[in-house]
Amino acid sequence: YYATNDPLLLVVPPAAQALKSGFNDDEFCFLVPRLGNPIHDHALLGPTYAQALEWEGKRYQTQYQSLFYRSVRRPLSLFVLAIIHAFLLNLRALIKKILQDIVLPLLTAFAGAYHLLQRAGEHFSEAIQRFVVRPIVTFWIAFITVFYNIIMQKKEGEEYQPAQIALDLAATTMTTKKKNDVEKKKKR
């Protein structure tokens, strides 16, 4: 689409030639300028091209859309919009009702139960510590003390042996073992 005073005619020679030939070209469509100013007539949002766009839209509708579709489309779309609006209003009321009557009481009940369980847990842990942990620890301390006393009583009758005797005994055992290994190798 070109306005007859469009500055693009200076840049597009085939369009300028089609304009000079008397508008007998199927490729170009020339529009009468509405404002008389080439810059404003050429603007895509200006009145010249707006009229061309409107004309193309109507041509498309008449060529590709049936008369029945064109006549029913607007009332039908308004009806569908009214149904959607009513549905959304009812949906909002339904959500509000669910939140007030179901979710809020459930959350309140869960919060109360959590608070009670938290307090019961504190009392329970205190009772476990008092009636289970303390007696077990006391029992083990008593058991270890008694066992230690028994061991100490049995050791009172034993003689003291210095560590050097144990080391000498270990060295003798090792030397004897090495001698036995050497003898076994000689026999082979």
C-alpha cells in the first residue's frame, strides 16, 4: 500500500512506475492521501493506512468468514464473557467459603495440637531424663565402682612385678622362636 504522495515512491521504482502507468497493477495498491502531508500520510498509524487496514480486514471477513459466523460471533462472545464473569464471581465466593469454613478451623486445630504436643514433649523429655536416664547412669556408676573394688581386693594379695621382668620374658620368647625357625630351615 502506498499513498499517492508517499516518499517511498522515490525509493521503490516499480511502485512509482505502477503509479505513473495508471493504477493497472495488481501488486500495488495506491491510497488517496487523507491529510495531504506526505510524512503523516505515510505513517503506519496515520489515517491513510488505517483506512487501508480497515478495508483489508473487511475484505478478509467477507472472503473467508461466512455471514452466519460474522452475525453470531459478537453476541456469542458477549454471552461467553458473561458466563465466564458469573463463574469467576461464584468461584471467588466458593474459595472464600472454603477458606472460612474449612481451612481456617483446620489450621486453628493444628496450631492448638502442635502447642499441646510441644508442651507434652517438654514434660515427656523431663520424665524420661528423671525416670530413665538418671537411674541408668546411677546404676552404671555403682556397677563400675563395685567392679573396681572387687578387682582391687583381689590384687591386694598379689606381689608387685617390675616391668623389666615382663620385657626379659618377651625377649627370651622371641629369641627361642628365632632359633626354632633357623633349625627348621636347616632341616629342609
